[in-house]
Amino acid sequence: MIPVHLVLGASTVWIGECLANRRDASLDNG
């Protein structure tokens, strides 16, 4: 079984990177 805290940590980092990339893209477009 995969430790839940590892999955949550990875998901949090992945979502954070996606949000940061989306924010950077919107700033570049603006």
C-alpha cells in the first residue's frame, strides 16, 4: 500500500505547480 501522506504531499505539490504555471501563463498573456 502507498502511504497516504506521500500521495497527499505529491498531489499538493503537483496542484501547486499547475496553479503556478497557469498563473504565469495568464500573466504572460496579459
